[in-house]
Amino acid sequence: MNTLPEQIESYIQLAARSTGDAAGLRERERAAQFLINHPAEAYPPLARLVAEKPAAWETPRLLDIIGRMGLAESAPLLAEMLTQAIPDTSRAAGRALGAIGGANAQTALLAGLTAESSEVRIAALEGARMFGGDFGCAPITSMLTDADANVRYYAVSTAVSLGCLSPDQLAQIAREDSDAYVRLLAEKAAQDSA
């Protein structure tokens, strides 16, 4: 019989697998659920792996598991991963911060919204969406004039998700934004809310 630490190690390997067939996905989810159900034992090795290899292909999947654990103590690690500006890693860290919620996660996401990297700003917007209505609208609506069109797109999407924009505000964005995709998103959201 394997000890719990050995089981944890085995389940981390299973959860990190890249197999995409249905059976593999079910096995991967069972492994993730086992880790989520044993946060005290699973978080330290998960955190170590993520910190050692922020750009590894499995890191976003492991960050998702950490977020699903809901541990407030993971906020500093997730904040560090958010600022890496590695697309998949930063976005997974942002979503994980949003999932754990709380003041430390919100502070990290707010800092991400003002980061120099557009990738970090987008990741923070994804995290704000996961955080939900308690995040606040003002930090999100201030992103609607960001110089980067991709950031504006995510800002509109997040603001709509959080209920931060009226149909009139959306219609104005649909008329005035310089990017066609942002205008289209705002137009669709305005129609959906009418």
C-alpha cells in the first residue's frame, strides 16, 4: 500500500498528463479531485513544481488545481505566476486567484490590471471575472480605454460578465472603439442586454 505522500506524487503526475482521449480526461480529473481533497498534503509539492517550472506545459493545469483548492495561502504564489507574463501560466494564475477570492487575491489582481505587460493585464481581467461581483467595477471599466485592443476586448467581456456596463455604455463602445472586434463584442452584448 502506498503512503499518502507517494499517492500525492502519483496523482500529481496523472493530473499533469497531456492525454486528451475521454478515458484520459476522466483519469486526469479523478487525480485532480484527489489532490483537491487533500490540500494540506498536495499543495506543498504542487507549489514547488509550479515555482520551479513556471513555463512548463503542465503548469497551467497544476495552477488550476491550486485554484480549485481554494487556499488563501496560495495567493502569493499565484500572484508571482500572474506576473510571469507567460500566456498560459499567467492566465491560469489569474483564474486561480479569482477562484480563491479574498483580499490577497484581489490585491494581486488589481496590481495585475496595471502591469506593463498586456498579457498580465489580460490574465488579471480573467481573474477578475472569476472573482465575481465583489471585485468591483471601477478597476475594470478603467481598462476600457487601454491602449491595447486585446486588453480592451477582455475588459469589455469582463465588465459585461460582472454587470458593470449599461446597454447605453455598450452601444457607445460599439460605435466608438477603434478595434472591430471590441466593437462587435460590445454590440452583441448591448443587443443581449436589451
